[in-house]
Amino acid sequence: MRGTVPGEGQSQPGDSPSAGTVPDGRMGDAALRAASRRGTLALSGREVRRVTKLWSQTILPPVITAVLFMAVFGGALGGELRQVSGIQYLWFILPGLLITTVTGQAFANASTSLYQARNEGYIDDVLSSPLRSAEVVISYMVGGLYRGWIAAGLVLVAALPFVEGVENWFLALLVMVLTGIIFSALGVITGIWADSFDQQAFIAALIITPLSLLGGVFYNVEDLAEPWRTLSMFNPIYYLVDAERAGITGLHESAVWLSIAVAAVVAVLVTLWAIRMFRTGRRLRP
Amino acid sequence: MRAVHALGIHDLDKVYGDGTRALQGLSLAVPDGGFHGLLGPNGSGKSTLIGIITGLVRGPVGHVRVFGHDAVADPRRARTLVGLAPQEVHLDRFLTAREVLSFHGRYFGMSTADANARADELLAAFDLEGKSGTRPNRLSGGMRRRLLIARALVHRPRLAILDEPTAGVDLELRQDLWKYLSRLREEQRTSILLTTHYLEEAEALCDRISMIRDGRIVAEGTVPELIAQFGGPRLEDAYLRVMRAEPTEAPR
């Protein structure tokens, strides 16, 4: 090692002309707030960087899957399934594919990244930092949101030349935002809760994916026979798919703004739940 | 006016969920600028104590103050002042060596420019310049250990906690680390809490040494004081006498 000790006489983290430190070098309130902002941005940036670096595992597969669904159902079987509820079938399934992509990817990213950090022990670097629980949870959610939205955005870009367009951009984006928040927060909860990769994969494979695909992605729920129609009404993802369909095509079965309101409340509740789980520290700290 | 200790611990208890009582009424003080050794066998409570100070172990009973800040009730301020090099080498495998340091600094509130500059300084100081773009899992064991210690120092902590920093490293690196840590204390007045199983390391570096056993501090003093109190020409003899004493004989 070299013969110098770097950094002598330099400032402490969080120092800035406006924030500053108290005379003995400890942080004042403003400096602590500035430090929190920087730390949150750093951890969020780390999560985004992980998604981008691993693009062939994080972005490409869900885009290919969704595009294949569109090619098979919208293209190869297009002659058989020309229209549903009076609209082109490809246009009909696009909203559900977007929601499925966001739910799966937002959930997978937040749960996997957090579980990996726990399992490999490097989460200690974050846990011993001055970041608050809410800031850490939001940073992990940012990674999930980024992955979900980028993947869904690419699916939308791939589909747009072949469909009639987007009826209500605001509604379509709002539903994707709420869906991303709900499922990235659920991913954080699963990342904290899971004791093994199997447990984490179990939630994704046996709960999230089936609920997504049975949420009226490929069919009109109102056309189903009983009891499937009633059962579908208990699937929360159905309402997100239906609201997204209202945004993309203008077609919907349920009360869209009620679905949005409920989704917004759920988004807040699951985020608070994730923060609370992180704050109590169970499964994170002995 | 009473001097503020770098670390002040009073009557600390920790019972894990399975009923294991890891710490029992432990008290310890490290003065500002002090180099304090913590010696004890595996399972004596050293890592639990360090975990409580750094927020990695929850729910202790008692008082832990870092430069006067309550590390349990107001942990954020305390954590900004502490740098931890843990015993186990856990480094983020998605980042390069330089990013490991830079991101750590930013988690602790440094600006990106400051954190990057500090990362470069420490990479140079720890002879890791040539590995700045390498991911930790591609570094040798000694390099990973150096990176871990460098990471603890990125945010310029006033108290560095080094949990067996020389475990499993070769003699040359160990001696380099000793020199570096001594200079860190002398030149920057960084307070250091060091745990180690190498008694000669504690003897060479520490002003004072605490011996921990069954979650309690059972002996404390300078090396000459400990030798005078417990006998033997070397610290090792005093250590063995303290650790082999019947629990009731162990002095508090």
C-alpha cells in the first residue's frame, strides 16, 4: 500500500456550503437531508444500472415473450380471431400484455435484487448507511419500475405500427404507473420475506403470472361462463387490465375510475407495508 | 466539560430470537482518537456488538453512543460517523471496484464528484488502481479484503470499526495494513475499534485492549496493565488466563 493517507482535512459527507456541518464535524439537519437525497439517488441509480447492465436477462426476455404473443395471437391466428368486441384482436390483447409485462418485471426486479443483496450479504453496506427505510424501499422500487416500464414501453413501440393507436394516453400511462408501483412494492415485500430463491420464484410463478394471464388479457371476462366469470371478478389484475384497455382502446367492462381509485389506494398501502417490513428489520437484521 | 467519547457503550444487552444471550451488561468506552482492541474467542459477542453499533443487529437494550449520538434511538447521525469493515467479505458483484467505493460514499451522502475522487484516492492508497474496473468476484482474496477496508473509509468516518481485517491475508499485506491504520489514526485522528485473533496485532497497534467473553467485558487496560494484572511475559499469556478463568473469577 502507498505511504499516504488520503483525504486529510477534507469535509465529511453531506457537507455543502448551504447545508454545512456543526463545528465539530457532525451533520446538521440540512446536511443530513442533503445526504439522504444523494444516498437515495445513488441506490436508485445502482438499481437502474443493474437492470441496464443485465439487459439480456431483464429487458429482452419479457419483450420477446410479449412480441411472440402478439405475433401468434395477432398475426398467425389473426385470420381466426379477427375481432373481439368489435375491435382488432391484436389491439384487444395489447393492454393486457403491457400490464402483464409491468407486473412481472416490476415484481421480479425488486424481489430478486433485494433477495440477492440479502443472500450475498452486501445489503449490509446499505443497512449500515444513514439511509432511512423508506428511502431504501423506494430505491429498490425504482429499479422495478424502470424495468417494468422500459420493457412495456418497448412492447408498446413494437405494437403501435400494427394497431389503431392509443385512445387515452393519460389513462394508459396512469394505469401503468399504478401497476408498476403496486408490483414493485410487492416485489420488495417478497424480497424481504423470502428465505430462498425457491420461495421468491414460487410467488412469481404460481401467483403473479397466473393472475396476470387470467386477468382478461386474451378474452372478454363478460363472455366467460360461470363460475369463471365471477371468479375473474376477484382477480385484482383484471381491473388493471380492463382500465389499461380503456386507455389503449376505449373499450372496458368495469368502472374504470373506480378501478383507478382502488389501485391508487392499494399502491399506497403496499408501499407503506413494504416500508414497515423494512423498518422492523425482521429477516434483514438478526 | 466532559469529553465526548468516540464510542460509549453502557450496560448493553442483546438476546437473539432463539434465546441466545449474546451480550450481557456490556460497557465499553473508546476515547476520541483512540485505537482500541477487542479480543475474544469466536462466539464471545464481538460481531454482535459491532452489528449493534452499525445498525446491523436490531433490538438491543442499553445505551450506545457514537460521538455523543445515540446509535439506537438516532442511528442516522451515528452511522454517518462510523465506517465498518466487516469480518465477512460481502461486496456488490454488480459493481466494479471503483463503483463499490463510489456508491458507498454516495449512500453516505457524498456528492458523486467527491465520492469518485475519494474512490480514486483510496484505490491508489490500497494499491488497487489497476483493478478499478474489475468486479470484486474477479479480485484475489487479499485484494477483496483491501477493497473492503477502503470502502469503510470512503466517507471519512471519525470512527473506523475493523472486524478481523487481517484474517486470511498474507504477512506482507498484514504489515502494510498495520502501517496504514497507524497513520490513519495519527494523521487524521480517526478513532479505531479493532477486533482480531492475532494478539501481536493488538499489541502492536492498540492503546487499550478489552477482552470479551460470554457477552461481557472481562478485562480491560493497556498491554502492560493487562500483563501486570493477569501475569505472563506476553499478552497471549494474560489473554489465556482471562479466557480460562471460571466465569465467576473473571474480573469486570
